[in-house]
Amino acid sequence: MIKIDKATDLPKPFLEYALSQGATFENMNKEAKQALRIALLTEQKFICAYCNGALKDDPLKTKIEHFKSQFDKPDLQLDYSNLLICCLGNQGKKINDQTCDTRKANLGLKFSPTDQKISTLIDYENTTGIIKSRDQGFSQQLDEVLNLNLKTLQNNRKAALNSLRDQLRRRGNKTPNFVKIKEQLIQKEKLREYIGIVLSYLDKKIVKK
């Protein structure tokens, strides 16, 4: 999970619909929903808000997520600041295999990926790929509400980190510029999947220097 910076310039079709009388998320027209989907994908740089898996511009392979659920907060159903985009989270499989928004359903979380301090709360075990938080309650939610420590996701995060380490090893004895490497990664229009553990690793290297 990484910090998501919400856009302030909202897509016109979505904004016009959201301001129309009687508008609801469920009844949103196709043009407005597609514009919303593109805006969310763009600001999240095509990764899932929770697991950071890669996303495509495909309504059948993505889900628009209400951080605060429509059930609990119907007044926020068209509030852009409350909207994220996620992977399908193994939708249709048994609950123990579900992740992200699919697993979360109407449950709440202590912190959103849009919270300013989210990056300081999230940590990873490099050897296992486990995601955790310095906040004990939130750490439990990462496990139980989002199921982000599903073994498949752990392995995917380890693979992403090992890929970076392999790239660094191929540089030989040349000391890596970790700040520059991080900047190059986060400036891309499409982020590499499971980038959270990679950025955490780089941040620790930067602090040590």
C-alpha cells in the first residue's frame, strides 16, 4: 500500500452526474462511470489501492471502491475523495482467498491509502513479503479485513523486491543512488506492481546513507 494523492480536477462527465438531482452511484451512466474509472486509474498509476497489483482499463477487471462504505455513509457515495479503484480481489472465490475491496465489503479501516501519514504506518518483512503496520489495530485490519498477507500476495511482493535487488546487483560495485532510483520509479505513468515493498526497501537504504 502506498500514498495516493487525490486529484482536484475532476472528470467533467462524472462531476456533472454527481451534481445532478437524485444522482446515486448505482445508477451512474456509462459515460460518467468510465470517466471516473479513468481518473482513478490515472491518479493511482494503474495499481490497486490496497494490494498494489497491476490494473488495466477494463471495467470487468477492476472495482471502484468506497473507502467509507455506501451502506454506512450513503452521503459519500459520489464524493470523489472517498473513491478508489481496486483489483477484483479473487471475487467469486471462498472468503479466505478474497482480498482488497472484495474481502473488505462494508467493513471499515482505520486509515485510508489517501491519508498523509500512510507511508509512515506501513512496513514490510523483506524475507517473507509480509505487510504490517506500526499501528497494531491497523496491522490486524491489513490481515483480517483486506487479507493482504495471503500467501500469493506475499510471494508477489517478494518477487517484486527480488527483481529490484537483481537490477542493483547487475550494477556491480557501483554504489546505487537510491534517491534517484526511487524518483525514477514513482515518476512513471504506470507504476510497477507491488511497488510498496520496493519503495519501503529504498526508503530504508536512503535513511541509512
